[in-house]
Amino acid sequence: MSLLLPCLLTVAVETIFLMLFGYRDRNAVSIIVLVNVITNLLLNLTLALVGRTWITALLLECLVVAAEYWVYALAFGRGRRLFLLTLGANVLSWGIGLMLFSPFC
């Protein structure tokens, strides 16, 4: 499978999700898009190399949430709300991605 479509889906879903919660200015959107492109491509390339199992995907997705929150905290300031929004955006995009692309479904 191409890496482009899952990456575009992730970027769209997570950017729109975070924009709905106030991260709308050009700087915020640029950071969100860049971070999601990097983490999504790294996640999918890693899964392609090590194999796609539920546990591997879940563990890597947890690392993605941590990495994205770390960058967002540096850019926007740390906070529980930001962590929960980062987690929520990733759960949403992962769930949609599972429904559309997963060999598990």
C-alpha cells in the first residue's frame, strides 16, 4: 500500500480535529501538519519493516502520541488539555485508518 493516502488522511483528520479546539493560526497549523507527516511516515515505514501486528502498531502509536505531544508542548505550552487533544486526535485518525486500511478489519 502507498504511504501517501494514509499520511494525507492522518494529516487531514488530526489537523481539522486540533483546529476545532483552537489551534487555527498559520503557525499552529504548520506545526501540526509537519509533525503529523513526520510521525505518520515514520510509523508506517517502521510497521512495514518490523511487521504489522496489533501489539506493534499499538506500541508505536503510543510513541507517536508521546512524540507529537512533546513537540506540541514545546510549541504551544504543556498542559493536560493539549495532551488529551493529542491523544484524541490520534485515536480518531487511527480508528479511521483501521477501518479504511487495516488488514485487521
